[in-house]
Amino acid sequence: MTLPSFINKLKLAIENESFIKLSLGNYKGNEPNLKNIYAKLVLIKRELKISFTLRYQTRDITKNMPIEEGITYIIEQLQTDGFRAATLFNQTENIVLQYNNKGDWFIKTEKATASKPTSLTHDHQKERKVGSTSKQYLQELRLTDENGKVYKNAQDKWKQINHYIELLSTELKNLPKKEKLKVVDMGAGKGYLTFALHDYLSQELGYNVLTEGIEYRDDLVELCNQIAKKAAFKDFEFKQGTIEDYQPEADIDVLIALHACDTATDDAIYKGIKYNAELIVVAPCCHKQVRRELERVKASNELDFMTQYGIFLERHAEMLTDSIRALILEYFGYQTKVMQFISDAHTPKNVMIVGVKKSINLDKQKEIKNRLNEIKNYFGLDYHHLERISHL
């Protein structure tokens, strides 16, 4: 049996709606790092198309084609200098096409192993900023299995990663075009978001990116560097150290600090300001410095009827701390916005502060300086840590 016979079976499966998916393997071509191609049917704007996922060593590329064009593309890929194996998954059987050592194609059938999807709609995939779930680093981080399925206990983390990239997508797309972007993630932890950000910038947006993850715990530094090596990430490295001690060799383009505790968030913001970061993103955690000041002074003002209660004092300290941080970013020429990072059903520490570098306005600096003095006097604060280290 020949290649044309296999293609006829493919066409028939699509026509009688028994087609589930197609995989191409045993690649012998010249495309660097191409491993497999997977195909399935999708419904895009009410038109049935074949969606191809080209699986490379470190990235996936998706192409959607009309049915006839897609079949022609499959024929082009099944050549002796291309893919030499294919499996057509139908509802009734698997049809396997292989190229043998004698230079002939042959076909065999196997028991059906795939289930037909309940829906062919493609719209929901647009929400997935990270892209394919089959990427190597996601498997190494134990977010997905070898088939690209997100583990049940990793669903929240997977949603968080995609939401994080989605929140920042506009700012990331508007970063300056330069030879290489320098990204620093301070207090990077296990690196879930560090890897996703590097992947999104380099593979989805096409930037040439150098990423550094700064983490104090040696075991996490070693783990993330191992994962980066296995996933063939270029210009990506975790380094052991503290946010306060970190000294970059050159300016930073993107600075990230998620859930850095107390004044470590201020240290991170200051590093971004000092090293001219185009984009500063922090999700603060703990607000002990300002709370201690409020508890020490116990200022008498119109709000003291609320702050006599511990839980309200804690929330008040959080809002006051982060509001001052946003003001100081504006003082240094950043357009600032504050948003909810993740649902408060998961954690109350869900505020994200985003600063985009614009230009310094001397009149606005004077206005902000006066405003900060008024705020400190009203609440009885001696200082705010970011104000102190930035010599405002």
C-alpha cells in the first residue's frame, strides 16, 4: 500500500467525521530542531480547518489551514527528506504509515486509542498566553505531563502564569526594540513565572532576551539552572543572592519582583529605578515596616477609629505602603497603575504595581514630594523605606 492510499484514508476520515488527529514523526529533513508535527481539526469563525502544531526542541509553532491546503501540506511533509512516519487516529482504528529500509511506504492498522474531542472550537486558545502545554520547561516544573496535559494539582498555577503574562502583554509588546533585552526577576523562587516570561518574550514576541533570576536559596538556583539546560533555554540563568546585594553589570529593561517580603519589594523597585528599567512589576508581600511605624506612633486622625482594630490596621498598612510606592515611582518618571494580580480567593496578597518608564517632570516631582510629606505627617510616619533608599 502506498502514500496515496494513506492520504485517501485521511480525506475519507475527515469527510465521514471519524478523524480525531494526525501525528508525523521520524523526521529526516533539514529544519533545525524540528521533531514532530501534530494535526487536528478546529472550527475558526465557523470554518473547519486543520490546525498544525510544529514541535521544535524549545518551542511550538501553530499553523491553521483550510482543509485542502492542509492535506497538500501533509503530502509535502511526508517525503523521504521529511517525515517518514505518520499515524492517523480515527474513531475505529489507528492507521500507521511508515517508510522502510527498502525505500517503500507501507501501512498497518492498530486498535483505536484516541477519543474524539467534544468541541472543535478554537476561540478559547487565544486566552492562553503561554501557548502550548507541551513545552519542556512546563514538564520539568511538574506543571504538565509528557503529553502536555496540565496536572490537576497544577491548574491554579497554570492559570496564574497565563493571567500574569496576559496582564503584562501590552507593556511587554511595547518594550523598545533593541539588540537584547535584559530581564531580571528578583526573588524568583522556583521560576514558574521567570521561565514563562522569558518564553513569551523570546518565542511569542520575538525579542532577543537575556534573563537573570535572583534567588537566595541555593537549591532553587541549582534546580532552575538544570531545568533551563534541559529545556535548551538560551541566555537564561539563575544566580544566588539577595535583592539588596544584586548589582547588575548594565542597565535593566524589565524588573520583576513578585511576593518579595516587606522592604525587599522596595529594594527591588529601587534597583529598577537606579538601573533605568523600562518596566517595573512588583507584587508586594508583607508590609511590616509601615505597620510598625503606625503601631509605634498611633497617630490621632480621622481614621484612628478604624486602625484601633488589628486586622484593619494591617490592611491599612498594606494600602498605605503600596500607595506610597506608586507615588515614588511616579516621582521618578514612571506611569504607574495598581491592579489585582490573582483572585483574593487564593491569597489576600494579590496587588500588582506596574510602572512604565516615561519622563521626569520637575513640577510633578515637587508636587509629589509635598504630598509625601503631608501623608507622613498625617499618619505619623518617620519614613518609608523606598523613600529613604532612593534619597527622595
